[in-house]
Amino acid sequence: MSIHDNSLLTSYTSPRTALWDNIKFFMIILMVIGHFVDPFTSASSVSKSIFLFIYSFHMPVFIFISGLFYNEENCRKKIVFYACCGFACKICISIVNLIINNSIDFSFLSDAGIPWFMFAIATYQLLMYIFKGINKKFLIAFSLLLACFIGYDKTIGDFLYISRIFVFLPYFLLGTAINQQSVILFIKKHYKFLLPISITIFSLWIYLCFFRLDDVYFLRPLFTGRNPFSDIIVVYGPLYRLLCYLITILTGFSILVITPNCRVPVLSNLGSRTLNVYFWHWPIYVFLVDFIGVNRLFAISALGKVAYLFIAIILSVVLMSVKIFDYPLNIFKKCCFNKSTV
């Protein structure tokens, strides 16, 4: 789901790095699980914990990796590709809703759902093209400042995905300012020191999300990136935004350290095909919930909840594995980059 996804937009002859594919495999599965549990967060504390835990880092990690593999080659083609993916995703979701629910909710310039990521990456490509040659440290600092105050604008939200684009922009810029091989070498050099620290940080955040939920759940709107500051935090909104950035960076870096940097049979290969999951999982989710009713499993028992989450994992793996789900993204890639394979 990044520029590195499916070898797209990187050097077609360069070998893939196992670490990034492994991370993307886990992140995309967590994303689908997060979307599966979201409807139950109003009634289930476990769902709240899972949602908060996942949303604190999964999209920032994806966006950081996208920035890490950013290059200026074919910039305009990348913008067109991701914009096409975004609009196609919006249309696909609308069609599924029309068929299954006999209703359609299509907004050309905004929505609260899945396609925002595609438009965000297209926007980041455009911004990097516009600000070519500008000091990266300045851009990161200014984007942080802007993100810290954008929450005061109550009118900002899902229109043009502006709120999420600017809240997540620092992660993309951070990725562009770092050499991916330097990250790997740093982790390898200091692995014995970093591993216990990373496990501790990750475990602490799990503990806070699952055992001190009431103390941290108010951060949920900030982690999603699409909401203005609530009345509860409005006075200290920028400080809470910085706190969220700190949590995300610490947990995200812990993931980089903990994730194995070696080719894992099947898993690493699937991790190179995450864009398919992002594109297709929501229309299929709508079908599974509104037509089949798999969400009823969640209310049956603890075993039903496990089965429901297991369906999310199976769906992710199927979408990464079955080649028919390469379409229509393969068509867009072929048209934009003259490449017929992913």
C-alpha cells in the first residue's frame, strides 16, 4: 500500500527488502481488523482497545514507508495512478452499497471512508514535486506546526481529505528525509540494545490500551486524523497532538525493530501485495456484513468474536493471494506506467 507496494514505482531491478514487506503484511491485517471492530467500539471495551491500539500506528507506518521509498521518477504518473485508485475505490464501494443496501452515498470531493489514503499519497507526491529543493527539516517542522493547529479549524474534516492529509504529512516527510538502508543498518548495529527497549515500549502501549483504556481513549479522534479538537482537549490541543505523534513514533519504531528482517516464506511475498487489500476489503466487508451477516458472530460469544476477527485475517490473506484481485489496479498500472505486471 505504499510506493514500494508490488515493486511499483521503485527500481524494477532492485531487490526487495524483507523488512518492509513483513511490516506491511502485519500492518494491512491490523488495518482490516481495525475496520472490522470499529462498528462495535460503542458497545465493547475490547473493541475500543483493539481500535485505539491499531490506529495509533498502522496508517502512519504505511505512510512513513511510502515516504521512505519516494523518488521523483514518474511523479505525474504516480499522482494520476493514486487518484484513479481513489476514485475507483469510491465508485466500487458505492456500487456495492447500491446493490446490497439499495442506497448510494457518493461524494466526489469527500467521504469518511477508505479512499482517503489514495488521495493523500497522490497529494504527497504533488507536494514533494512543488517543494523540490526545499530543506526537508524545515518542511517536517512546519508540517508538525500546521498539524498541531489544524485541529482548531472546526470546518475542516473529510472535505478533500484535508485534515488527514496534513495530520499524516509529517510521517511521509520523515520517510523522505531518511535513507531506508540507514534505518536497517542502525537497527542491525544496535539490535541487542534496541530490542528490549522496543518490546518494553510496545508492551506498555498494549497495557495502556487494554488495561488503562479510560485514561487514553480520548486520544482516538486525534489518531484517526480526521477530527477537529474536541471540547475536552481544545485548550491543550497542540500538546495532545504532539503526544500522539510521540506515541506513534515510539510504537512505530518499535515495530521496525521487532519485525524480522529476513524473507519469511509466503508472508514476505504477500506483504508486497497490500494495495489490493486496501482497495477491495471494504466492498467485501459490506457484502459480508450487510448480505451475509457475519457481524452477528461478534455478539454470540467470546469464541464468536475470535471467529469474526479470524475472518478479517482470512480476508486479508485471500486478497493478497488471489490474482483476480489485482484488477482494476493492474489496468491503472499498465495505463500509467506501461507495466502489465505488479
